[in-house]
Amino acid sequence: MKIGQIAVNVENVDRAVEFYQKVIGLPLLFETTGLAFFQCEDTRLLLSRPEKEEFDHKSSVIYFKVNDLQTEVDRMKGAGATFIDEPHMVAKMGETETWMAFFKDTEGNTHALMSEISS
């Protein structure tokens, strides 16, 4: 089983589209009234305002896997991203270290960049 799509609640779709496209660097597939769809490898990412009050909450944390964490953090900072911490190791499993850096999107959601480094 694979994840086909993840929905991220946003307050302002246009503002979020600019952030996810220009700061994170995801390709925009298409937009329709109040909805924006991005491609993230095999998974679509849907940005939209919550359609019902019961769905009105912050997004789950999405961990974007990158090859070079520091380079990507620097690129995103240059594009306007606000990071809430610096890259740091969160786990070491055998010969593999997992590093992360957490950031906020324009809508108050917390997400992270992650990188797995084998020695």
C-alpha cells in the first residue's frame, strides 16, 4: 500500500501555493477553486481550506526527504523559509544517521526536511 495524497489545511491558498512552489520547490500540478495540487515524488500534496469545521486543524508534520540537508536549508532560508531549529541528528541506526531541520510554512504548519546519511 502507498500513500496517494496528503491534504494540508491552509488559511490562504494563494499564499501557500507560492510558499510550497517557490520556497519548498514542489512542482504545481494544477489549481482549481480553492484547491492546489503538488507532486512530491509518488505522492500528491493537496493544499486547501478545511471544508468542514471538524477538519479545521493544523497539518500533520510532513518530512521532506532531501539528499543534502544543509544545502536545502540554506536554499529555503534564502527563499524566505523560517526554520525553528538548525539541522541536527535525531537518530543513529547502525551506520545510518538521520538528520532533520524543522520549519514553518506560511500557514503555521510545522514540517521538516530530513536526510539519512550512511557512513
